[in-house]
Amino acid sequence: MKKPLLLLSFLITTCSAVYAQSYNEKAAEIQKTVWGNATPEFSLKQVPAKYANESAVILAQSYNIQRTSNLKFKFLIVTASIANRVTRVSTLHERVKINDKSALERYSTLEYQKKLDKSMSFLIAKINDVHNTYIGAKIIKPGGQETVVNTGEEVLLKNTGKDQKGKLAIPGLQVGDILDYYISNNDLSENAMEDSYKKNDQVYVLADEYPILNYSLYFQFNSKTSVYYIAANGAPKLEESTLPNGDLVYKLSKKEMPKYQSQKWVSVYRQYPYIEISSAAKSKMMSMGNPTAKAGGLTANKELFQTFFHEVNNPIDEEPKKIMKDYFDSRKNLKAAPLDSSMKILYDAWKLRLFGNFDKDDVDDLKALNYRTAKGTIATINMSRLLTDMDIVHEVLLVCSRNTSSLDNVFNFSDLDAVIRISNGNKPLYMCFDDAVTHFNEIPAKFQGEKAISLVPKRKSATKYVFDEMNTTIPMVSADKNHVEEKVEVSLLADMQKLKVQRLVKQTGYMRHDGQKNLLSAMDIDNGLMELVKGPPLAKRLSKNYETKKSADAFLGGMGKSQVEVRKSFMDEAQEQFGQEPVQISDYKVINPALENNKPVFEFSSTVILNNLVKKAGNNYIVDAGKLKGSFVQLDEKDRKRTRDIYMPAARSLTFTINLAIPQGYQAKGVEELNTKKANKTGSFTSSATVKGNVLSIIVSRVYAGNFEKAADWPLVTELVDAAFAFNNQKILLEK
């Protein structure tokens, strides 16, 4: 009876040994290829004098990708099918001079996905989908001695057989050394859905945090592969050629590539040159049923967007409209409701429909539910067809996030986003499909001020919509709509060494989103969305899906937060605010969850005990009064010179009222130093302090007027940043 088990054990052990052997052999082959065929730039050892003060200098960096695609028969028991067999080898090779401890820490370890096997078996057929990564590293000392790092000493951070993640320490690496390393990804896939422009998308930004002396890209594709690329923001076009065997080659070489000039408030895909390239099999058969696999710029993807209005190929989800009708109870009530009321319920019904439904995979990470986002294009298409059916005049606005490429540089369908603007006299209404806490008529910060394409849909039939098109701009939201107001009551404890800080915090607009996601539980948000539209309870929604029905207890038990988790959420928030972990926290609670636009202010409170903000000076005490506001941005010297425009997250404002109780027998000195006023066209920073009785009152106001400033106005922005940071260092003397 035990023989089959012994045989199975033998086979598993033997197969593991064979895999290890073949992996090691392949690793040796790749090492020989990468280091043996390296270009002369990878033998450099000297750094030009002008880079002597850089943290690190990349002597050479190259990316090499070779892809082959071909069709292959897969035999099943009674039939056969065609799979697209794709092999791809992509290798990053870098040679870097380490000049300081910061760079040493950065390069002291390499982390990578060593193996990932997502192959699938169907009866006697197997669809391969395998990823393997091979790495190599060597250290070149200033005297020229070379030491190859033993990659066999890696640590597996994850090892589940089919999923291995590795980490390799670089022992002996020191400041002044050169590290020459590579990471080679080898992929074999027969999964057609994995072979698309979207899945194969690669972006190469032609700038780095360190200067690069020699930079190169090399792409080689066989003739059965379709390739599409763009050179954006002034990046040079790739040099194209064809090899004798018909393979397509695209390459680029650059010298003296500059580093990022500043990493504060930038939009990389708007401000730096980059190459975006992707590929897929030419066969039409492989792209059938996968239309979003296409690439081809704005025009092609705009046309693709319009094809999704086809009601037969892409049926309308009527559930949000059904929830809205149930909410108003009768057609008469719905008709009598003001447009902004009925549209709000329709939008909130969509939120419940999307964010109030789950699949079996969600149960694996219930704490991540608050951070889900919608696919704006898909949601907009469905909502537009519902509005068309209800004769609601509206526009569909195609837009790109400020954090991604511009409309001019749209590459594939996923680059596009969309919102709806409903005609409502001189006050249009907006439906923006972002996260679970976005309100009806709230424009996410990532779209504010962006250029957009307005499409006005007209339904001709279930299979045909036509569109009137024009250019437009999505409006900005003023700073007072993205606001934080915090009231702080401060007193010294009896030991005169710690501060008791009672906080009441109110957040609106863009400024509330992080707080809501961090402090509310997934159950809080789900209950709130349900109550907005009088929707079905969670248990009932879970029971409608066979897979979530089986996991209902896990959802119902895990979407809430325990008292320990609630406390930790408020502790984390306070630690981020004050730059230190509170000694104690109490009286923490959410007062208003702000899940609807009728109650838009997210409000919470807590009381914390803080250490390290009071110092004894003889019979007197020094209080770090400026730090009671929380931390401010400090600009490094390297950030003070700037040639690129400033992409702020949003126009925003913050007001803090701090009341410090002066202990009996003491008086406050240095109050006048807390009075500051800086204002210019980019915003303002003001602080004022007064003493009434035994209370020192400090009012701090900070405003960033816009979400975008020209580089020429950077000195004005730095003036405000410096004023705020200077206030952060202000102290009050409590004199006996």
C-alpha cells in the first residue's frame, strides 16, 4: 500500500532536483551571455570629475528584450486548439559607482520574482505560463579586483513551489566600489489572454535619480509579432531595422542622461521624456474577444471606447436604475424629484452595485477593500446608456489622470479615463467613477483642470450610437473645497514633561479621502453605501453569488475592525501627524463618516499624550509649539533650483487653532515670534498668537491656491514652504 506514496515522493524529489539543475545551468548560460557579450561601456571604471559629488553614478545601463511568437497546436482528448506560444527574455544590466552611504543602502540587496508558474492543465493538455528570473552581481574594487557574488546564497522571501520570491544580499559592497549586476526575466506563455498590448506594456523614462553616462535600449521581435511604440515628451524615436531572418529590431543609445532635477510635486509622464513600447501576436485569432489588447494612440482608443456602447456585445447593467426606482418607490415620486436628487441616488446606486459586491478573491485581503477603485471608462459607458434611456442630456468626457500620460500620449485603452457631465442649467452635475468615498458631483483631484474630449452620445439603435465631439476642460476646485480644519486643546501633565493633546479634525474634498479609507472599516463603508439608497444588506448580497455565499461568514466577520485595529488606525494617524508615536491615545472616534455629499465633512476626534515636545530649562520649560500643528515639508538644497513645472496634488487649504493652557504660576514668552505672514499668487502662510488669561491661542493657516504652477514661480512656492517649516521650529518659553 505504501509503494505508490514512495514512488510519488521519489518522483517529486527527482523532479525538484532536475529543476534545480536546469535552473542552475540556465543561470550559468545567462551569466556567460550577459557579461561575455557586454558592450565596451560596461568596462568603464572612472567617473568624470563633474559627478564627484553625486550619491551614485550609473556608468552604463541597458535593457534588452527579445520576443518570439508562434502558433502551436494543443491536443485535447476529442479535439485540438491553437495556442499562441510566446517566449520573451528581458534583461536589465547596470554598472554603478557607489559614492555614499545612501546609494550603498539602495544597492546592498536585490529583490526579484525568482519563479512564478501559472500554467493550467486541461485533461491531457497543458497551457504553459512560466516565469523565471536569473540574476548576477559582481563587485569591482577601486584597485580593480573583481568578486562575483554567490547567487546561491539568496534568501527566499516566499517559497510556495510555484511562486518564489528571492532576495540577494551583496556582501562586501562598500562606498567607492562599482557594482555590476543584471536581472534577466525569462517568460514562456501559451495563455492568449496574457499576450496583449496592455499586458506587454513597457515604459522607459529617460531620466534616473542618478546620472547615467551610457544608456541603451534594444528590442528584437520575430516577424509574427506586432509592435507599437511612442516616443513621448521629446524622447528620440527608436532606430528601426530588419534582420536577415525577418526579425524586427528597435534600438536607442544615449550619452550623459541627466538625473531627475526634483522629485517633489512632479508628474513623471507629463514632464520627462519616455519610450513606451508593447507587442502582441499578429494573428487576429489571438485578439478575438480581447479588444482592450489593442494599442494605437488616442484616435484608435477613442474609437474603441465608442464601440463599447454596443448593447448586444456589451449588455447594459440595469441594476443601478432599478435601485433608484425602488428608492423613490413610484414613477411619480421619481419624476417629481429634482434632477440633482434623482441623479445622486442613481450615482449612489452605482457605488453600491460596484463597491458593495465582492468575489471569492476579496476574502483573501479584506483590509484592502477600502482601496478598490473603479474602471472609469467601463462605468461611464454603462451610466451614459442608462442616462440616454432616461432622456437625461449629458456628455461623456474622455480624460487622462494628471498622474499619468496626457491625452496627446495615450498609448492603450487603460490610459483613458472618463467622467459624465449632466446638463443642469449653469450648474452642471458630475459623475466621477473613482473610489467608494467619492461623492456625487465631486471631481477627483486627478482630473481637475485637465483637458478632455466631450462626446455627446445619441442612440440610433441597440447596436449603434453616434457622437458629437468637441474639446473641453474639466474645472478646477478652489482651495477652500479641499480643506482641513483642526482644533487642538493642549495642556501639560503634572510631570511637566508630556503634553495632553485633544484634537477635533474636519476634512473636506480631496483632503478627506485618505482619512476615510484609513479610519473607517470596510463594513463602515459598506453600511454607509447601503443606507444611501436603502439597498439590500450585505448578507443578502453575498448570498446571491455562490462563491461569496460560501465565504459569507468570513466577509461578515472580517470586514469590520476590532477594537485593537481601530485603536491602531488612530495611533497611526496621530503618529503621521506629529512625527512620533503617542505615549497614549484615548477618546478616539469617527464623528461623521462623510459618505454622501449632503454631509460632506469627514470628522473625527482623539486625545493623545505626546513626549519629547517639552524640555526643562532650570525652573522654566520650553515647549515646541510649532510642532503642535504637525510636520511640514522641508526642502533639500538640491530641490531649490527647478526648471520643471509644479504638479501639486490639488488646490488645498489648512487651518489649525491651537489653545495651549499655561500652567498656573507661569507666563508665556516668545509669543511675538509666532506671528508670521507670507502671501503671493501661489498661496499663503500665516500664523498669529495671542494670550488671554492663561490660554495661549495660535491660529495657523496655509493655502496652496492651485494644483499647477509654472517653474518660474517655484521661488514663490519655496517662500511659503520655508515659512511653514520655520514656524515648525518655533518654541514658547514657559517662565516661572
